[in-house]
Amino acid sequence: MKKQITIKDIAEKLNISVSTVSRALKDHPDISLKTREAVKELAKLLRYKPNRIALNLKNSKTNTIGLLIPETQHYFFSTIINGIEEVTYENNFNVMVFQSNESYMREMLNIQALISNRVDGILASFSKNTHDFSHFKQVVENEIPLVFFDRIINDFHADTVSVDDYHGAYQAVNHLIRKGCRRIAIYSAPQHLIIGQNRLRGYKDALENNGLIFSKDLVYSCDTYDDSIKISRSVLRKKDRPDAIFAVNDISALGAMKIAKQLNIAIPDEFKIVGFENSLSSYICNPELTTVDQFGFDLGKQAAKLLLKRIKNDTINYIPEHIVLKTQLISRGTS
């Protein structure tokens, strides 16, 4: 039986993407006239005919969106899910939730599963171990609307929703300086992540704008509770230990607090701590944790609204929107 020619065959022969072939066949103005003519000429030569069954499947809506998150351990991601589900429920959409558990391989499998299940759109916050984003390019090539939230990528044709990580970090460190701290350490996120870069930049600028010298010796790669426990045992035993720590998330801040208590370091008199998240744990610990509110619920709602807008407009040709939400410092007992 003769194999039916597909747009994938045309794309491979012309060394262009499937989405480019699809748009060229529809005479989309974003595709150059030369490319459109080449695609149509080859399609005619190969006797390409659209697969009507596949088109009907593609054009049918499942009223389901896929949600990819790194983990559910963080209160922040739980609040994001709540925000997303409020919007999707109101619009009669279901949410299919996948967790990468910070695994690149698991994330790729999750994306393939979402594509196979023909979701109408995908909301994604990728793992901190992801460096290759080709699996997300497959989403775009399959003409599935994609919105990145919290962890975002520059130079990628997709909408994004994030918080002002730079301003949040700047607020946190500026607050510690105003409280009299002069030797402030940072427990930082991985620097290939934009959130890690922006929070470190906010930390550094707050120091320098207040006449303090930035020191790499006070920068520690630490964004989990276990790492915080391990690192804090060393950091807080030093003779020239920091008088404050700004942690990239609340769970790392709580690790530092635990070790400080074990070493009988008085909080906040001898040692001050600021987290980033405003988790449930931040106001049930003793003393209550000063932190930066990321407003995860609002972030989830904004991301879901943006994705549904893309789904309802039914177009892959758009200028991506980049929504940035403000943060707010919540001053409590640790500072």
C-alpha cells in the first residue's frame, strides 16, 4: 500500500519545520513568498492531500489543558494550581496535571504524554535540570498553545507569566540592610534559571546601592531544605558568619532557621532571615518568617487566562505576551 504523503514529509525534504509547511499551505503572510511557493510546488509534485481525519481530530476540542510543574512540595506551586483550576473550572476546562519532580527525562515523557492526549493547550514550569527545550518546540510545532509560568525562557515563541524576581530580591536585601545587617549571605537558585539570575542580581544591586561590597564568598547554591541544613551547619559555625541570610525560597530559609536554633543563635537579634514565597510554613513557624510574597494564586489565574485566550483565538501566529506580577515584602519575626 502506498504511503500517504504528510506535511512532515514535505518539511523534511525542504529542511523546514512542520508548522512552517502548515502555514505556507494556508498562505500565511508570516511565511515568505519564496517558501510558500516552494512548499506548494513540492506538495503538488508529491501529490500531497490533507488528511481529513487528522484535521478533524486536530480541530476538535478536548476542553482539557495540560499542566506541567516541577514538584508539589512547594506551597507556591500548590497555590498556582489553585489559581489555574479556578479559571479553568469557570470556563468548563479540565486540567491534566503532570509533575517532573525536577527530572529532565520525566519532563520529556510528560510532554509527549500531553501531546498524545491531544490537550488543547499546555501550561509549563520546567525542571531546574532542563537545558534542552526541544520537547517544548514539539509542542509549538504541533500548534498547541503554550504558556510558561514562573520558570520562563527568553527567545522562545511562547507566552510567559512570572513575578518580578529582581524587585522582590532587592526589597528583601534592602530590608535587611535597613535593619542593620552588613554581612548578608544569599542561598541562591541555579544560575541557568532566569529566576536565579534575577534574584541574585537584585541581591547584588541592593548591596552595592547601599554602599556594601558584593562578595562571592557569601553566595551559596542552595534551594532545597536538605541543602540548606547541610550548608547552614558550615556557614553558621564560621567566625565571620553572616548576620543575615536571604534565601531563594522559604524552605531554604527554614533550614537555616533550624540550624541557627540548634546553635543557639538568637533570631532576629543576632541573625536575621528573609525567604521568598510566603508559604503556609512562613507564618506557622516560630518566629514567623519574613518573606517575599509571590502571589502564586494570582500567577496561576493569569497564566490560565492567557492560555485560554490563545486556545479560543485558535491561532499560532501571535506576538507573545510577557506578564510580570509585582511582589510584596512581608515583614515578620525573623527580621
